[in-house]
Amino acid sequence: MSEVKKASEGGQPQFDILKHYTNLLLTDSEITMPVAAIESLVALVDACQATTVSEFISIIEGGSDTLKSSVSNAISLSAGCDLFMRYIIQTLGNVGDIASCRDYLRNNGRLFVQRAKDARRRIALLGVNFVRDGMTVLLHAFSRVVIALLLEAAERGVRFKAIVTESRPSGLGKRAARVLRDKGIPVSVVSDSATGYAMGKCDLVLVGAEGVVENGGIINALGTFQLAILARSAKKPFYVVAESHKFVRLFPLSQYDLPFDQDIITYFTDDEEAARVEKEKEEKKLKNIPEALARNDGGIGGDNLNRAWGERPLVDFTGPEFITALITENGVLTPGAVSEELIRIWH
């Protein structure tokens, strides 16, 4: 496991940023990967004893790289890391010397984290007006911010129903169904193959996003793309609910432009398939990955373990032409406005 030094010299204790990040994901089921990354980098700033600006930036960049390399799909995690790095660079430009910068970041880093956490609540308050009495909402996978929006609607007395796809292979749709049912919201869980049938029964589609890219498209749980195609065919509004700290500087043009491999389409004979399964089991044993990861039942605990151990659900890319609007804490945006929002965030 990689470690980032707490001090630049003298053999002082080391701060293990990856351990800190993993603990956040294991102990808080509501925290997202980018927020956990930001909070871990803030903790690294607290621990850092660098005496020069270059040393300080090097240590923080090292921590960011350690987090990014810990997962196979670092889309959302990278968004949080890159946003906080930009915040640090801006602070260095405004404050000047390293001592003042470090003190400023220590005092204001927690506020930065809190604002990121509060984004979900602000989105729920803004997006609740999209859900009205008598509606049926179609969901895919599990998105904390989408759930927050729907729970806000339920608390206001809006009577609606939800159709949730199973979202295989992760099965996270079942988790979304459990959370909504616990609050008294009627939910129907349908198989992914029944999405086309279910589309005619819904009034709108709400999905989250692991990342919102520069052209206004999104990267989200596998199956989002086919859901968007069906929604456009059925003339149903397709809304993306996402925090601005998930906006990433990527410009994919197709499913195959994502910066990581997923092995979604693989070809095997029967003998090769059996050998592959055994090899995966052995690899998980060698990495000491808990058995809970293999269950794929959409359980809350299992999801936390998957995130902490770097096991991410498969994703796909949905182009901006399929998206009606994006609901963010900074307002409702058209896909075309995403590039302007990225400029505002980064410059």
C-alpha cells in the first residue's frame, strides 16, 4: 500500500492517505468517492510539514496520484482530486508563502469538504419540483443524490411511484429499491431486459453520474446508455442529477474512448471460461479481497467494500444528445452549458 509522508524529512511519522480514504468509504455509506478523496487530501494538508511550495505541491500531487491509482475506474475519484488540486493552486497564487497557504488550507479545507457534501441537499431542494403527484419515475442503479431528491419529494407529501432496474451485474438497483421502500415509496424492481417495456409506464427518467464530461455527456453505471436511447425513442424526459464536483475534463466521443479497460465483451470457449473464473478467484485471494465482494447482491455493506477495495461497477458513456437537462446545485443546465460550467469551476 502506498504511503505519503507526513513530513518531508527526518523520519517522522507517515500519513497513509489510502488508508484514510478507505476508512472513510467503509465507515460512511453516504459519502461519495470524490468527496472522500477531497476529505483525504484535506487530511494530508493537515499532516504535511513541507517547507517549500514545490515540496508542498509534490506531496499533495503524490497523494492524489496514490488515490487515483488505487482503483481501476478513477473517473469520479479523479474529479474530486483534480478539483481540490485546482483549489490549492489558486490558494497558493492568492496567499503567497507556504506557511500562510498551509494555514489557510487547514482553516478552509473543511469548509471546502462541507460545501461538497451540502451539494446533495441543495440539488434535492432544487430538483424536487420535477417530481409531481401521480408520477412514475424510472431509475437505474443507485445514486445517492437521486435518492436524496426523491426522499425530499416524499417528505413534502408528493405521491409518486418508482420503477427501478436491477442494474446487473452490480445489482445496485435493489439497494435503491430498499431505501425507497423503507420510506413508504411504492417501488417496482424490473430486470434490465424489461426496461423497454417499463419505459411506457413512466413519466420521466432520473439517473446519477459518476462523471459529467466536457461535451455534456455522462459516464454512469452500465445500462444508462440503453436507457437513454429508449427514453428518447419513447419521448420521455431524461434527467441527470449530479454534483458539480463530478464534472471532469474528459471528452469521450464513444463508448470506447474511456480512459480504462472494462472487459465487457470477451470471447471464451467453455474450457477457457472455467479457467478464467478460477484465475479470478485466486487473484482475489492473493489480494485478500473479502468474500462479500463476490456476492453482487447490491447490499449496502457490499457496496462500501467494493468502493474501498477499488472494485467499481461497469460503466458506459451517454452522449449529450440523449440528455434533457442536468440538475446540479448550481442550477438546471442544458448539456451544452456544461463546458461553460467547467470553465467557471476551473478558471
